Amino acid sequence: MAGRIRESDIAEVRDRNRIDEVVGDYVALRNAGGGALKGLCPFHDEKTPSFNVRPTHGTFHCFGCGEGGDVIKFLMKIDHLPFVEAVERLADRVGFRLTYEGGGASVQRDRGTRTRMVEAHKAAAEFYAEQLRTPEAELARQYLRERGFDEAAAQRFGCGFAPSGWDKLTKFLLNRGFELSELLKAQLVREGRQGPIDRFHRRLVWPIKDLSGDVVGFGARRLFDDDPIQAKYLNTSESPIYKKSQVLFGLDLAKREIAKRHQVVVVEGYTDVMAMHAAGVPTAVASSGTAFGEDHMKVLRRLLMDDDAFRGEVIFTFDGDEAGQKAALKAFEGDQTFAGQTYIAVAPDGMDPCELRLAKGDAAVRDLVARRIPLFEFAIRSMLAEYDLDSVDGQVAALQRTVPLVAQIKDRAKRDGYATKLAWWVGWQDADMVVRRVRGAAGAGAPAKTARRVQAATPAPEDVPRPDPKDPRLMAQREVLKAALQEPALAGPEYDALPEEAFTHPAYVAVHRAVLKAGGASCGLAGPALLDAASANLPPGTVRTLLSELAVEPLHAKSEADVRYIGSMIAAVQENLVGRQIAEIKSRLQRLSPVDAEEEYRALFGDLVALEEYRKALRQQAIGGMD
């Protein structure tokens, strides 16, 4: 048993380990001003960052749950370590040699601790990697070559080979000074009929690492037909350092890119992760030995900085529509609280990413990720594919099946948006009716009186949800409303000509309606007078507060807001409206036969061409005004 670590060494370890770098292995941090950094707390669930790190002070504190302390306290809490082990681990991190009072100058370890298990796994990984070069491992090397991985790729991911013989790894580790009890506890060795034996034999092996890069387990693939264990993959059993629900293969390599790109790609296997990284998708990870679950999502949220102010992307890849649809449908059953935008990417012809890379190259793998589809959309459209949407009977049956599904979407604005899209996908002309049915199925009560388009079908102003001021999809709409209230002389008749359907959020629709009732931007009123006139058309509540907010919130023009900038924002809002009209026409064209309905088809196609040209002009005007 080692003595007590010298106090001066503890202070040295604390000073040499920058707390922002250590915390950064677990949490994505961004500048919070005043020399502080912030991120999502790893110790409790939250949507808005309240976890603060001050590098100059060497401390952290969460204003949400109250956890705080120095770098040692952080490591103890995050990895469930006793004080001595946390200090030892930090000392190893910076290559500092600890001295124990009464224990000599050499670094000593308590047996059976996390540090010892991590050291044993590191030694095992080195052993397996060396075995991959032996003649016995030719089939393992061939397996990697056939899947497009050279020696450099194998080394990057630490690939190895578990040799034949019952206890080669066991003897190797015992000779390195580890005790049998430690190896059993670490799940590297198990009890056989005639004594301790290795956990894996004659298999290709991948080391599984935690966020800090420590090896905590292994995954092993079957290679030989005479392998008595039929399971294609075996994984280390759970141990004090290996929790399957919290570890993702490849995350140690991907974490920096995940935090940088705000995107993670979740695949199904070890070679899929390798293929993604080789193809230029360095954000790929995979679960190991268990299904991707809620705890995995919590780990990713902290790396994505997935909060109310920013939405990262989580992209799931599947090698078949059926698997993807089954996984997507589970999202409707969950609590839907994960803030990140979730997408589905299904490889063609039932191929997994590794097979896709072999068949069609790196570009095809990158394109698979680029062609991702929002999870809700994928689930709904997969279900619609089972119906004949060219017939009224098929459309009715499809709506009966999918309306209850869309009604399960808990986000009110998103639910209404997908209800509108559902009408387009099915080819149903009355989008308002579909929205009403979805709202009814969701128990939302009777909607407000609807106009010709669903965007005008908003609830009463006092009932509408508050729009996210940072939502990029609504930025132009927000700017246009601010311009009408702050610079009415510049917004003028162009603003007044915007229809209610140009605004997609019910709160913005209500504000626009109130401004028009007050006489519009060209009525001659300005400043407080215009604000009072518009406010008189709104009841107390969310929208009236929003009106006041828009009247004082600065416009995002690079310099002073002028006619050109405001015109560009109005053009952007119009372009969005025209884009939705184009989508509606395209949906209708898909349902029409150019032979049986030739005249109607030609008329719609003519409208489509004209709208596309109009949209192009609006887009140029919108971009030009922001230069």
C-alpha cells in the first residue's frame, strides 16, 4: 500500500493540468466573457449552459446544480474516482512523477483501482496490436484489407488480434506485474474450467476508449469458421471502468470535430466508423455491445453544445429502410427532449457505410451524410410509401394512418409544420383540414378561424408560443417586422403588400396583422405612435410583449439600416413564401398524369417555371442587400 501523496506534488499536479483542457475532454466549452468559459453541465441535465470554467482561477462551478471545485474535484466527480486516483491520473497526463510520503520516490499504485485497470487495458491493447503482425493473424489483416483499410488505418484505431491458446494475454499481463484479481475485475480474464483464461481468442480486436482516450474495453469479431462461439461480435463485459451505455467507439478521435462541426454521425459497427473517418466524415461514432440510448445522447449533447441557443445535428445511418423506419418511429414514443436536430441517412441497396465506400468510393459516403433527412420526415414518408397516393382512397387511408403519428410530435410549432407538409406529401388540397385534424388528435382544442392557407391558421394572439429570436429560419421575418416598427418610412408599401402567409410563426403573423390594422408601415405613424396603434390591436400577453421587443431590438444590418437592406429582408421573406408555393405545385404535379390531365398539368408547369424565375430574382435581391 502506498503512502500519502506529498502536498507539494498535489499542488504541482493541479497547476500543471489546465482545467479548461481537462474539462474540454468531456464538455464542449465556449467563451462566456470575462475570462470564463461555459458549457452544458455533465452532472445534471440542462438545455441552457450553466456550467462555468475559469482557467485563470483553475476552478469550475455549475450555477444549475451547485457542483464546483478544482481540476482534481472535477475528475473525481466525472469519473467516480477517489482523490488519490484522480491525482495519479492527472500526474500521468502531464508526465509528472509523484512522491509518496513514507513510500519512496517511485510512483506506487493501489491494487484493483481504476488506474490499475486502465493500465492493464493499455498493456492489453499493446499486446493485441503486436499480435496483429504475426502469421496467425493473416486472416485478420486480410479482413481489414478487403474492407479498404491499410496498416495506417488499423494503427489509428488500435486494431489488434487475440491469439489462440487459452492464456497468452493472461501470462503477458501477469509478467507485467498485474495481479490476477485485477485482471478478473477488469474483465480482461475470466475463470475457465482449469484456471484463468483470456476473454478473447482468435478474433480481430478493437480497443474501446473513453472520452479521455483511456482504453476501457474491447470489441472482438469472429474470423474463423471453427470458432466455437457463434456470435459475430463479442464485447468486454461491464466493469468498474466500462459502462456500455456511456461509451461510444471512435468518440476519442471524433470529439474535437463533433464540437467543432456541431454534428455527430452514429453508425452501427466498428468498420463503419473506420470507413466514415477514412472517407472524410471524422464525426462518426458507434455504440459497442448495446443499443444507442439515452445516456449516449447525454454524452453527445455536452460535446455538441446542444442548448436552446444552438441546435447541433445527430445523424443516424442505417443499412436498410426497414431498420431506419423502425428506429425513427421510436422517436415519437420518446420524450423528444433532445434539442439537437435528428436526421436519418439510409445507404442505397441495403449497404452499410463500409460497403458503400468499397462499392462507390469516399464521395458516396460523404454524400450519404449530406442527403440526410429529418427524422420525423423520414418516419412519416416511409409510412406514406405503403399507400397509393394517386388515388383518393389511398390518400384518405394514408391520412388516417399518419395524422395520429404527427399528432404525437410534442413541439407545437413543429407539429403544425409537419401537418402542413403531410398535406403536400399526400397530395391533399385542403392543408387547413389536415392541420385541424392533427391538432384535434393532439388534444390541442379547436384552432382559430383559418384563412386560405394554413400559415394564417394561427391561435389567438394571447395563446401563441414565443418564437426563438435566434431561429435562423425566422430571421428574415423578424428583421422585416423590426423594420416596419423602427423604420416604417423605409419599409413602406413593400412591407404592407406582404400577405399573412409570408409569416410562418403564429406570433409573427399576429404582429404583422396588428401593424396592418394600425394602417401599415406607410400610414404616416412612427415611433411610439405606431407602436401604440399596433399594440391596441393585441390583447395583453406574449405577442404584445413581442411587439415591444421588436420595436427596440437592433436590426442586424452591417451598418445603418437603409432601403437596400430592408428591401433585401422583404425579398427574403417573399422568396420563402414563393418557395413554399413552388413545393405545393411540385407536390400537385407529382399526383397528376401528364397524359390524362394534360391541360391542367401544362398550366401548373407554366406556373412552376414562372415562380422559379421569380424566386431566383428574389434570392438575388435578398443576397445583394446583405453585401
